[in-house]
Amino acid sequence: GAGVSQSPSNKVTEKGKDVELRCDPISGHTALYWYRQSLGQGLEFLIYFQGNSAPDKSGLPSDRFSAERTGGSVSTLTIQRTQQEDSAVYLCASSYGTSGRFEQYFGPGTRLTVT
Amino acid sequence: GDSVTQMEGPVTLSEEAFLTINCTYTATGYPSLFWYVQYPGEGLQLLLKATKADDKGSNKGFEATYRKETTSFHLEKGSVQVSDSAVYFCALRYNFNKFYFGSGTKLNVKP
């Protein structure tokens, strides 16, 4: 079946512009996660959704970052007034639920470059 | 705060060599521990996991034991293959759904 998809696969933007990154989780998965992987770094946890709600937004790096999920499916990560330090690969993952017994399935990521 | 530290790579081995990739963690309480693998050109995949102390996760010939006394979850394989060449990430899950990942260790296996 279809896996987690993300779009665009690559995004180059100018400093100060806003960007939207999209994640389509696996159908039926109620939990959705966003991560950021900067060059040479591990994955940095940003936010997760259970259904449409995000119980904990403390992982978002600044108030320029926001995320939403509608209809319990697609999620959008928005970065306003992008900065060069926002350049990274943004990964999305989904799972059947939030219990630890459910495996996370990762998408291929969106590579964001801020010039 | 909670964190994961894993050995820096790249690690280069010959086929059939023994593999160890070290991973240690810092966490309050009792996290679940994971190893993920990313093959070239592919997304991250769960390799194995352990949810409590002394548990051993295993998959595809890889093993890791949750050692609470040393706060470690080292990944081992007795005989690596060229197809094992990938980047390996150690991770912990704590506080419901916060995940902390290490920086990844690249493994190169030569024929």
C-alpha cells in the first residue's frame, strides 16, 4: 500500500519568505509526527498530532513555526520569515496510534534550502 | 534533559565482520529504546526496539539489549553483509510521544 508521502521533495526559498511543507500520512494512521534533520545532526522532534490536535508544541524551534492537521489526515508545517538556519530535511512520520507498540513509518522528507 | 549519544561514523567493515554501534542515553524514568535504519535513497525504517530493562530487540540478525545499569542500547550483528550498508539511528521515546534521536552512524561494508 501507499506509504507516507511528503511534498515538495525539495524547496529552495529566499530568506524572509514563508514556506509550507505537506505530509500525507498512511490512511488510517491517527498519529502524525514532524522532525527536522539538520546537516550532520540527529533528528530533532518538532511536534506530533493525535487526530487533529497537537498536545505538545514545545518542540517547535520558534514562533515562526506552526503546524496543523485537518480531517485527521494531511498535515502542513509552515515556516514564516524563513532564516538560513531553517535549512534542513523535514521528515514526517505516522503511526496507528500513540502507544509505543505502534511503529512509526517515515516519509522521504522535504529538503529545504534557504538562500 | 533527555538525549541520545551514539558513536560517530563512518564505520567501515569488511563483509562477515562483527559490528557494534554504541548508543547511550540520558533520561529520567523508563524510556523505550529503538534502532532505526536508513538505506541509501530510502526513508527511515524501524529496525528493532526494546521497551523495558533487560529486553533484547532483534531483527535481520541485528540485536540490542536495553541495559538500564549502563544506560546503553548498543547495536550488534555477528556477520555484516554489503547490504547492511546504511545509516543507523538510535532513539528513545519518553513522555508519551517525544522522541529523541542520535545523530546517526554511517556503516560501510566492503566486499
